[in-house]
Amino acid sequence: MVVLINSSNQVAINGEYTEIRQIKDKVKEFIENPYNDEHKPEKVPVDVPFFGEMMVSKNHVISLQNDRGTEYQAYINVQNELAAAYNELRDDVSRKKFGKAFADLDEDRQRAVQDIYPQKISEAEPKNYGGNK
Amino acid sequence: MGKFNKAGGREMPELNTSSLPDLVFAFLFFIMMVTSMREVTLKVVFRSPQATELQKLEKKSLVTFIYIGEPTQEFKAKMGTETRLQLNDQFAEPGEIQDYIAQEKSSMKEEDQPFMTVSIKADKETKMGTITDVKQALREAYALKISYSAAPRVN
């Protein structure tokens, strides 16, 4: 999934203009891939402690690209929504399995939930379309 | 009636000041508890960005801070209005980050060194070009644990 932020602080996901509040749901759908859509990353079976064998989207990548003129707050907003997406997915699993929020789990259980939803965010070198440094 | 003499005019008895040192120390301890030491005077304008997915920064002793913003009023004349970096108390260029990190690392215990975190406190209107230069310099200095400082925002 390619997330672009331009120098006017606008966000595009896979070429489609997206509002800040829409980002989280798009990202969750991408990672979760509930209907095993062919166009979304494939899930592979992974043996996870406490859970046994789970289908994990291990090979998904979210690529984040800014412009040199993008405002820091816009970047933080996008990072915030990405973090929120992972946090919500992890919280969901954590409550269903352990009855507690992800943040309230002990280290081993947290690591297990992290294995189910690993964070795969890659940041690219910013472009300089504006022409000025 | 008994013998009740009105023996002269009584003065006010002297105040018992034997507990005064206790009071002074108690007050001193109170002040020590409520004040926090700020080691660095901000020379750049730093308005924190806001976010909701926040985690408390742990082990503050292993954290190195980098401030990024426009110089404050008193430094505008000397340093201009362009965004600048502040490392500890000094203005600096991205090129100086590597030395700064090496310095901070060497002042830590050896077993703590890989756990050093760099907290980027950049003004919310900073351009990503500057942030990226800083992150690149940190990468070259092997300071790989990076934290973006933000203030809570109610959605």
C-alpha cells in the first residue's frame, strides 16, 4: 500500500485522494484482508505462542512517501493513523483472546499479538517536486 | 480567698522556636519534590504536534533530545528565521549530529548504549525536508531508536 503526502499536506493512498479520517479504515482493511482478496497481501500460516497456527499477513508493506515541503504535523497525522490502525487490530485480538487491552498484556503476550499483526512500514526518501529545499 | 498576687505585668512568653529547623527542612523537601530540573533553555520555537496514539517515553536518562524550530525572538537577529536545530544548548547543523550522538553515547554506560533513544522535538510546522536530513544523520550515527515527541489530542 503506497501512502503519499504532497507539499500541500494532502494524502493519497494507492493513487486515490484520502481524507485523514479515512486512512485508518483503509489500512486496517489492507492488513486484515478478511475476505482473502487476491489483490491484497497474501496471508501465510505462522505458529504463534498462545494462539497456535494463525494466518498472518507477514509480507504486507505500507510504503510512506513525503515531499520535502510536507508539514511535520501532516506526517505525524498519517503516522498517527497508521499506529491507530495497528493498535486497533491488536486490541481486538487481545480482547477476544485474553480479555484485556493490548497495552495491558504482559511482554510475552504482547509479542505474540505483535506477531499476528507485525508493523511493516517503510519510509521512502522524500521527493522534491516544489523545487526549493 | 487565697493569696492571689497580681505579680507585676506579665510579658508575652517567648515563642518556642525549637521546631523551626524541622519546618524549614520540611518546606525544603516539598520544594525539591515539586520542582523539575530543566537542563536546556529552548532557543527555538517549539509547538508540539498533536496525536492520539501516544506512549510514555521510558528511561528518560537514556534519551537524547533534538529540538527543531525557528529561532526565538532574541536569536532571530543572529540566526535568522529559517528552521534550525538545537542540540543541548547550542544551535547546530545536521552535519554536527553525528558527533553529538557519539558524545552522548560515550557518556552512557556501555550496556545502556544500544538502548539510547533520540527524541525529536520538532515544531509542528517544520518541513519534512529538515526532518529527513536529521533522520538520515541519525541513521549514519547508528542512533536507530527514534521517538517523535507529540502532545495528546482529543479526537
